[in-house]
Amino acid sequence: DDEILAVGNAAGLTHSAASETAEVFTVVGLVSRANIVDGGTLTPVAEGVIPEGPSDRTLTISEPPDTDLEVRVGGTELAPAAEAGDLPTYALGEAHGPLEFGEPQEAFAPWWTAALIAILALLAAPTMATGSGARRGDGEEA
């Protein structure tokens, strides 16, 4: 009960009983993993689109600080900001348009997958042969 009380008192959370033994917590307000920082103003990117704005803006992503992310706005890849805080921060500048971010794709990943499938197919091939050998009991009596 102390844990539920502690979490229930957190700002921005509301809770209700889901059953006699379970509670459901919901985040209220505008929630986004990406936020535009313009001076001292923090604006959540709720719709996934970055609006036009001044060139000194930055974009923060709610991920661990050591996460390697590829961030694109309107098709342009963003560079990490010079002044990084506790969250991954990127120099947004005047970029605007759809926001896309995630872990970078490895160029060799499809080839690696194809090679593994080919190796597995080669290993499985001998077990898939048809039984064309001699059979017992095909009409011959001893």
C-alpha cells in the first residue's frame, strides 16, 4: 500500500483500481518522448511533426543518455547538440517537418540474416531427403 501511495502522489499520474489486487496508473497531460527546447520553454512533440521556429532550438529525446539514436526531421539528420544534458539532445535549428528517430540500421544486417538462413538450409537438407531405400515387407516372404 505504501508503494501505491507513493506512486499515486507523483505529479502527472492518476490511478484507479483495476481489480482487488491491481492498480492502473495513467499519465495525464501532453506526453511525448520528444520535446523541443526553445530558451526555457519545453514543448512536447505530441503529433510527431516539428513546427518552424528559431535556429537556437534543441530537441531532447527521453532515452538513456548513452543511447545511439538516428534522428531525422523533415528528412534531414540532426547532429548531437554541443550542450547535452541528462537526455540525448540534438541541434534542431530551423529544421521542421516529420520527426523520425530510432536506433541506426546496420548496413550488413540483411546480409548477415541471409547468410544464417542459407547455413541453416544447408544443415537441414540431409534430413529432408525422401526415403527411397529398401523396405521390409514389400511382398517377399523368407
